[in-house]
Amino acid sequence: MRKAISILLVFLFTSFSSPSLAAPTFQRYTTDYFETVSMLVLYDTPNAPQVWEEVKAILAEIEEAVSVSLEGSDITRFNRAEAGEEVPISPITAEIVQIAQEAYRLTGGLYDPTVFPLVDLWGFSPRFNQNTYQKLMPYDRDYTGGSLPLPSEADIRALLPLVGLDKIELIDSERGYALVKRTTAVTMDGAVIQAQIDLGGIAKGYACDRVMELLRRKGYREGYFVCGGSSMAFLSRPNGEDFTVSAGKPRPGDSDGTDYARMRIRETTLSSSDDQSHYYQWENTVYCHIIDPRTGWPLNTPADGFPQNGTAAVTLLGESAALNDALTTALCLMGPSEALIFLRDRDEQMIMAVYGADSDVCEVVANLDWSLLELTDGAYIPASRKDKDGVDQYCGVLYRR
């Protein structure tokens, strides 16, 4: 099976003018947490080494609380619990669960971390990612020609009843926080399979939020923090200037460049989701790690007889990286029209790339101020939808000009 971790890391910093180069900087990175790169850059550097140690302590604390791989984490203990069992959890895990519940409610269940058993079914869980795969579950398949065959429709239907964050109860009592699994287990070939959750989709965003709180509390005003290629948080550049951040191409374009868009931003967080960060191909169709909780199938699974198409990537700017990490997943599943409607009365700003396998272009949908956004590849064009009278339905909605 061919898996891919996007070599573009989705975003690249591209514009550094002379004030940035002239300013003293502090830069550190680590690969010790979340199986990804975390990096801190500060332009005003007093006590920066001590702050970096505090940042790493934050990352370690979050990973130890919500990792699905670490023995003894809150989530590992919960996932192993039986239906009806009450599992004590830390305040950190409780706060992340509350953010997940908010995203679940806002998106009508399109963001749902209880989809984890189906993520495992499709071969995107850590036991596959770490190249230590062994057949442990009744739905596990043998690799064929280096690829993992698709799961059966019967197995997908069997696991769907485990999905539903509304069946996971968060308790706040004098004894502390706890999670209770109200989901009925399913039985498959004699094996009992319990509901499970994976909060990794928002944990890196939560780390960005926590680091930004730390930096502001200590008086830092210039710099940024990156936790993987999908979660970032920005203060400002020296002299209050904007950062220029480039969105990596989710599909090939007309030029040799690696980006399709550039955005000028500061004092915000950035989250992204795409169908290229983690995927494999089977019979010329791409299957990615974003699983639709309504169907149990990956994002952009084509209908029989139709070419593959859909949302290739979503970038969201806003106040909370943790919430936006969840929302980008849901926006991918919504598609462009529903995503614009969802964001109409919200403060988050989005750029979305939509592709069709039978087209030479990717359409770009956004509600981001056009003066802050530049498309950089000719194969990525502003989306346009005209009604029967020839009026562009995205005018005034597509872009906030």
C-alpha cells in the first residue's frame, strides 16, 4: 500500500523582507511530539531558551493525555474501556473533548472523532502508519501487490453504529473529569469491538493555542509556532508586519512552483486539511484519511462510473487553531457551497481548492479578503457558478473584496 505524507507540509513561508532578516531571531524545533515537526520562531528573544523548554513541556503534556498510541494516556484507557465504563481523564483531555463537542455540534456531526474505528478499518491508524502492521482485527486484510485492498461494504456497515460523539458523555464532578462510553459495542466474527475516539485531529491545534497563550502572557509580540504542517499560530513580524504564507499544491499545476496561493496574515491561527497528506491508491482511485462519519467512506470517494472529484484542500484562519483543525475536516466534507453558507455568519476565513479528475484546473473558493490573497499557479482559478440568467452566484459571497 502506498501512503504519502505531503512533502510540501501544506504550507511554506515565502516572504521575508529586510526587517525580518535584520532582526535577531530565536528558532528551535523538535520531532519528539505527535510524530511531526514542531517549531518556535521568536524575533524578540529575552528568555527564549526557557520559553522553549516550557513549550516542549506543553507538547509533552498534551501528547501524554490524548495520544492513541501511548500506554496509559487518557484516550488509550478510554478506547480499551467497555460500554458504560467511567474513565477518569485529565483537565487537558476534558478541554479538548469540549472543543470536539463544540465542533461536532456546529458541523452537524461532520467532525466526529468517534470515526476512529473506521479510520483503522481503512488502514490509516498508527498501527499502519508505523509499518508494524499485523492482522489483529477481524476486518484486517492481507496486502496485495504492496497495497491494502478496500474493506468490504459489510464491514463498513458493521462499524458505523460505533460513530456518534453524542454517545460519549463528559462528566465534571467533585471527583474530577471522566468520560463514559454510552455506545453499544458491535460484534464482528465473534470479536467485540468497542467505540473509540481519536483527538489527534485537534490536539496539534490545541497545542498551538496553548503556546500562543504562553507567549502572550510572557509579553512576546513577534513570532510564530508550527505544530506539523497543518496547525500554525502567528503573532506578527517585526514592526507589526504581516507574514506571507504559501499554500502547497494538492494537485500538480502549470508551473514548477510548489504553491498555488499566498496569503498575508498576522495575529491569527492557521489550520488545514487535505486529501493528500495521508492516502493510498487502489485501482487508480485515491482513498484518503478523512472518513465521512455519515457513510464510513473516505472523502472524495467517486460514485460508480464517475471521475473522482471534490475538495482537495482547505485552509482556515481564525482565533482558535484547535476548533479550526476540526472545522477544516468538516469543511472538506461539506464542499464549497455548503462551506460558504456555514461560514457566512462566522469570523473564520477560508480558502478551498476543488478539483476534478477530468479537468485541467482546480477551482479556488474563498471568503478571504482578496487583497490578502494571491493565486500563484495558472491551473488554480477563482471558482465561478452562474445561474440560468448568467449571474455569478459567488459574486459578493465568494470573496470579501
